[in-house]
Amino acid sequence: MTDFNDKQIEILLVAEKLFSDHGFDGTSIRDIAKEANINIAMISYYFGSKEKLLEALIINRISDLRLQMENLFKKELSPFEKIDKLIELYITRINKNCGVYQIIHFEIMSRKRDINYEAFNEVKKYNLQVLKNIIEEGQLKGLFTQNVNVALIPPTIMGTYFHFQMNKPFYADLFDLKTKDDFNNYVVNDLTKHIQQTIRALLTYEN
């Protein structure tokens, strides 16, 4: 299920905020209904359960990324520019709501909920194919090396970002980032640039 109506999107956005603020277990269907100013029956009608609502949230988020990736691929940009823009897209999206992405990845890793991971994986595979198309475009133009493990590019991007976030006090002290805005600015500018340089190096390094 990837086509949601306006009311479903509204519920998903409310659930995303509450899951991010209070965790999946710390958020009830009643909390979501109250925040969305609807009755519990409407959530049950649209999603069935809190687990299915989380599944819908995951699919909605990653499907939205697919659309943005497709649009990026079609733009008149060089393969290097597309990769840089793609990394900006990844980091901006994750950084905007880091909490819910951590919940999503924890749920996928623990697999303790009844969530349709097959649907989630299918969308991820499609997104990976778009990335592969960008890289193949660069390879055809002789810009990127032929020896690229495309499947490891997204975890390289996100792994670097999440490591930085999970060690926030250490890096805030190391780089003298005194406020939340200082930290976010560092992520958007310096960390993103570092990741872009890292991926460029992987794409151009010859064994």
C-alpha cells in the first residue's frame, strides 16, 4: 500500500511525530487519535492496528524518497552532481526527523512486530535500482570506476550519519557545537560534505 488519502497522510504525520517524541511503545492509538483530533475507530478503519500504522509510515516515507530519487535521476545534471544531490536528499530527510528513522531501523532489526517487511524491501530494492542507474550513467561516461558495490552506498551514507548522531555529546564537544542549531548546521554542511567526498572517492577509486 503506497497510495494514501489526505486523512491517512495526516494521521501518519501525527503518528510519526509521536513515535519520534515518545517511542513506538510509549505512544498509544488513543494518543494518536487525540493529537489528530479524530476517533480511534478511524485509525482502526484505515490501518487496523498500531503495527500496521507503523508499516504504512515506513512504506510512505521510503516511497516518497523513491519519487524524489526518480525526479533527481531525470534532471540535466552530471553523475557527480546527482550523487551529491542524492546524499543531500538522504541527510536532509533523516536529519529532519532522526528519531522516527531510529525507531524504524530498530523495528526492522528487532523484528518483534508483525510488519510486512517484504513490501518495505521491495520499495528499497526499487530505490537501489535508481541509485544503480545514476552510477551506471557515470560509468558509461568514464567518470566512475566499474568496481562499485552499489548496495553498500546507502549504508555508508546512513551509517556515517547515525554514528555521528549517536555520539552527539562527543562531537559537540570536539567541534565546539554549543547549540542544537550549531549541531544541525554542522550536519547539513560539514558532515554532508564529508560524506559526499567519501562516496566520490569510492566511485572513482581504482583497485
